[in-house]
Amino acid sequence: MTSNYMLVHWTADQRQEWNRLAAKSLDGGLLQSWAWGEFQESLGNAVYNVSNEEKTWLAQCVQLRAGSQWILSIPRGPVFVGEGAPVGAENFLPLLRAFAKERGCFLVRFDPAWPSRKTLSHAHKSRRERQPVHTLVMDTSKTEEELFAGMKSKWSYNIRLAEKKGVTVRRSIDESDATVFADLVSKTTDRQGFASYDAAYFAALIKTVGLHKQAEFFIAEHDGKPIAGLLVGYFGSSAAYLHGASDYQHRSLMAPHLLQWEAIKSAKARGMSYDFWGTASEPPANKQEAAWLGVTRFKRGFVPTTPMTEYIGTYEIPVKPLLYWLYRVRQMMRR
């Protein structure tokens, strides 16, 4: 390890210890895992794994291009080793700001898995959330029978219906299935009018994160044809539903319900909770969340009585104040 501005820089031979600490994150720590950093590097982004000297917090930082400028992004971090964000958590801010300045970044952006009751007095709330603020997390410690019975009756009926109609589910970490999954994603985004990732992105993810058994595809097929898919991540104590897609022409087969059930059983087999990874608040807090109402109803059907988990959201630390405030003004003008 080498120290810089009292920061400790971690190297690849310390991967195991890093993962052990990152797994203490309240959301399981997937986006702060070493493999996720390797995935980001495969996309061409510079990645820095740093902590304080006492190792009471750690941050996997990804340097991202923003026009002609750079942002230091810390997805779902920093991670504090303990229960959430302790008193005095703001102590990490000047260290990361100094590091970002050294790297030529104009801001630090972070969205840790800290409870919503936590507030930060020395950082600015972002005008846009980068990771889900609200989510539903299923406790899989019950028996499969209890989990199944705990769903809304229509959801359990649809799972049985999919099975009855001959829908099957296979699991894969094969790069070739990145194209299969991306094709399904494309059909979904074309139908719903939002942007997503291409096959190269999913192939890079499965090649890096999947290599360490931290991600896999679930592909639903009918008569040998792919009709729906999920991408699930695993790390720490949590499995997370990262991406999903389906072919609308086969909606009557109820494949998405069966896919979720298979992913839930996979999480249970690993001794992990199952994070549905993003919902609208109830009721929605803004237009961005209002667009998630349909998917929120779908996810809520699997855990109708589970309280919603709420995180603190995205914050920013200006490094170059003039550039930062110009950036904020541009964001306001786009709305």
C-alpha cells in the first residue's frame, strides 16, 4: 500500500481483504467489489481503490469523462466498516476531494448505501440520482414454500402458469448469451422508450464479474426461443436484480414471473437476500420515479408486506467550483 493525502491505495494482491470489507456494505457491496472495478476498467475507465489508513472506510473510485472534463464517481460508496455511516463520516470528504483534484476531476460524485436518515452537511445533493434510492429487499431465510405463499396470489399463479405453458429457465455465464440478453433488452427499450446497454457492455460484465461467480444471466425460453431474461449480481450478503428484459409478443407466457422466482431461489441457495434493485417510492417522489410505477407494482407483488428500503441518494463535492456551478446551471436548464 502507498499513502497519498493520508489515503491508502490498494493493489490487486489485496483483493480478498478488500472484498471482505466491501461486503459489509448495507446493500451487499456489489458495485464496490474488486470484480466490478475490473469490469469498469474493461470499459476503458480508470479505477482507484482507496481507503483511510485505519480502514474504517473504503471507496472504489471510477474516473468518468463528462464532456471535456472528468468526474470521480464512487458508485454505492464509500463503504463504512460498521453499521451504515457513522458519526463523523464527512471526514472522508476532504481526502477524496484532494485526490480528485490530483486526478484533474471537477467534482466527486457518490451515492452510498447509507440509510436515508443520514445527512451530509459538507456535500451538495445531486439534481439526479445515479443509483436507486428506494428498493425492496426479500429476506430469503424462510422456506421456499413460505416465500411462494408470501407473494400476491396472482404472482404465484403466474409462476405456475409459465411452468404449465412450457417456459423453461437456464442460467449462464457464457459471453455468447450477452447478445441473446441484449436483443431482449433492445426489444424492451424500443417498446418503453428508454436507453440501455448493448451486447458489448453485457459481455464485458459477464466476462469480468461473472468470471468470479458474481453475476449470471437467467434466460427464459419457450420452444427453444429466448423470450425473457435477467442479469443477477451476487456479492456479500445480497443478490441483486440488475437488469431485466422480455419480448412483449410472448407476454401471455408470464416468463418474467418465473425468472424472478428462479433468481430468488438462487439467492436463497447462496444464503443471500434478494434485492429488487430499484423501485419508486410509495407514492413516487418525482417524475423520474413516476416512470417506474409499472415495474414497482411488478416487484412489489413478490414482497407485498416488505417495508421499503430507502438510501441517502447521490451527493456531489465540488473540486473546481466555477466549473461545478456551471455544470449545475446546465442541469437546471435541461429540465
